[in-house]
Amino acid sequence: MDEVTFRVFRGEPDADGEPFGQMIDYTVTLDEGMVVLDVIHRIQAEQAPDLSCRWNCKAGKCGSCSAEVNGKPKLMCMTRMEDVLEETPDGEPVLVKPMQAFPLTKDLVTDASWAYDMDRRIAPISGPEESDWEFRQEEADRLQEFRSCIECMLCVNTCHVLREHQMFDDFAGPRFFVRLAGLEMHPLDTESRIPEIKDDFGIGYCNITKCCTEVCPAGINITDNAIIPLKERVVTEFYDPLVMLTRKFRSD
Ligand code: SF4
Ligand code: F3S
Ligand code: FES
């Protein structure tokens, strides 16, 4: 029977809040069709009942089982072991770590409460309560793409502005640019969002590396469909000479 060795981070924050722990090896039997989360559950069942991980739906829908598998941000419930083994060097264990951009809670669980705070900073849709607006197909498709976000935070975990530079106060990050784009491009939304997208949510810090798009399990084209159009709107509103002139006349 096939076996697999997982090298899993075990630990908690130290007194300064920094991750403190070690990588521990667990070898378990591998059944056909297993995903990474199945292996973690088997480790919990057979060897480490106190190993913490977060999960809920086991179907790629709730966004709670995010972790780093062999250094890549993944949903554990959607990551097939046969794919993981294919990219793991022979004789080496599979490395499983918590998301590195967020503060550690315990083992594979991180504290992503920053996301709730950021969500609260975004004004909800404001527009007529009733409308007979008929959505064109492309408008509906665009909003549907943005609404398919499962809030797994894998894009946030990957973006260097947050992961390396920790600019959590000044930069909304890819997940929330998706949310802001869904509101800004909603045909019924009347809120003026571009000034705060530029100043409070720091879209200028994004240098379009596209790493966020590459890891999104919902297949959202974060950079091309959300971030770049928002950047274009910022440029139009703040740096287009004609728009600037019109604004000046209006304020005079
Ligand atoms: Fe996850 Fe994609 Fe949503 Fe980012 S945009 S939180 S990667 S589903
Ligand atoms: Fe970050 Fe995505 Fe921009 S990874 S830098 S938000 S393109
Ligand atoms: Fe819900 Fe993995 S357990 S997305």
C-alpha cells in the first residue's frame, strides 16, 4: 500500500506574536483519489488529534482550507494528491504550511480577521431600491465573475505588497479590488468610489505582477478584469486633462 510523508508546520505565536514552532513529519497510508485535506484528516485521526486546520465544505466553496502546499498557495480540499506527488521530488516529504501573509493562530490556522475589517471599510452598493434596469449580458457576466470569489485569501497571501511589505493598512489587496470592481462597475451603484480606491485603498501600489490571478481557485481574472479597469478609472478621473479641467470649472 502506498504511503506518503507530510512535513507539517506545528506551532503557535510566541510572546511577540511571531510564529514559533517546527516542521513535523507524519507518514500515513495513501488511498486513491485523496486530496491534501484527506491526508491532514488522516494525520489527525491516527497520529495528531491536536493538529489544527480550518475547513468546512470540502468542495472548494467556503474558502476556509487555504494553506501552502510545497510552497504554493492552495485550497487543501481541491488539491489532488496525485498532482502534489508529481511535483514533489522523489523521497522528499510534502511540505504543508499555513498562509504566511497572515498572523498565525495555530498550526495550519491563520488569523484573517484583517479581511473583515477591510470589508467594513467598503461602502455597500448605493442606488435606487427599485429599478427596471435590464442587465446586458456582458454586465451580468462581469458581475458574476466578481461574485464568484470564495474569500479564500490565497490572492492576498500571494501578493508581495501584503506578504512581503505588510501594507495591510494602506492597500486593499486583490480580493478587495475584486469587490470594489464589482461595486464600481455595477450599473446601479451611485457611490463615488474612485477617490478612495486611489487614496485609501492604495491601488497605485499594485504593479500588476498578476501573481494573484495565477492562484485564484475561482478562476477570477483579478488583474485584467478588476484591477486594471480600476486603475484606468483612476487615471481618467485624476490625470485626464479634460476631466481635470471640467472638475476645476465645476468647483469655481
Ligand atoms: Fe480567493 Fe480568488 Fe477571491 Fe482572491 S479573488 S479571495 S483568490 S477566490
Ligand atoms: Fe498584487 Fe495582484 Fe497587483 S499580486 S501587485 S494585486 S496584480
Ligand atoms: Fe471549503 Fe476547502 S473546505 S474550500
